[in-house]
Amino acid sequence: MERVSKQKRQYEMADILLKNVVTSQPQLAEMLKARGILVTQATVSRDLEELGVIKVRLPNIEGQVYAIPELPKDRIAPLDHLRRVLSEWVVEISFSANLVVVRTPPGSAHVVASALDRSNLAKVIGTVAGDDTVLVITSSSDGGEVISEQLRKLSYEK
């Protein structure tokens, strides 16, 4: 069994969930193992959370199954995920009117933007990511200051 990156592991996990009926974390771990990926239950649980996976009921299936919401905006990640991403990847936060500019190391803006998009923060309409900069658009004309302060607090919490 080879060691794989988190991105590869989560990609394989999402692929399994899209193509199979999975009812438990141990079952998912076994399916990953069949693909050559060894994981602990804690890793499976954390990955499911970060992917925004939900449990749903399907007709003719007893119990609930894991599913990835079809629309990215419905894949809500917990605030802890956003806190972790911000504390690891944010270098600077500034604002103007309804805009917040978040600076990251080169090549990291998409990670922060995705976490922000999936966090479902109130008053955040969406993000645009470049290479090392994320533009956060807020819903009110003066929302930049409030959201920038909220992001600063989250980025310092561990």
C-alpha cells in the first residue's frame, strides 16, 4: 500500500461515494483499502466532514447512506475546518467597503476560497481566488470590515 496525499485520498473517497451505496465509515475504509489506501476511522471521519458529506435516506435502502451534495454551495463545511484553513494559510486580511482581500502564500488562494465558500458565513456572497489573493464579496455595502474582523479572529484561534 502506498502513501497518498490528502487530496488524492479525498478524491478517491468522493469517487467511491458517487459510485457506491456506503452506509458506514468502516465500509468506506474497506473500499479505500481495496484501492490501496489505508486509513484510520478518525481520518475517514475528518475527510467526510471536510468534503461536506451528508447522510441521506434512499428508497429501498435500510438506514442512511453517505452522499455528497450535488451543488458545491450545499457542501457546508464546519467552522472548525475554516478555522484550520485560515490559521494555516492566511498571511494578511484587509478590507474596503463590501470587499475583503485575503492574502495567502503563492498557490494557496484556492484552498482558502473553497473553505470560505463552503463555510456558509452569513453576509458572504462568494469569493474569487487568484494565485495568492482571495477576494471576498459581502452582501452589505459596509460588510467588509465586519467579515475581515471575523476572519482575523478565526485565523488566530487554534
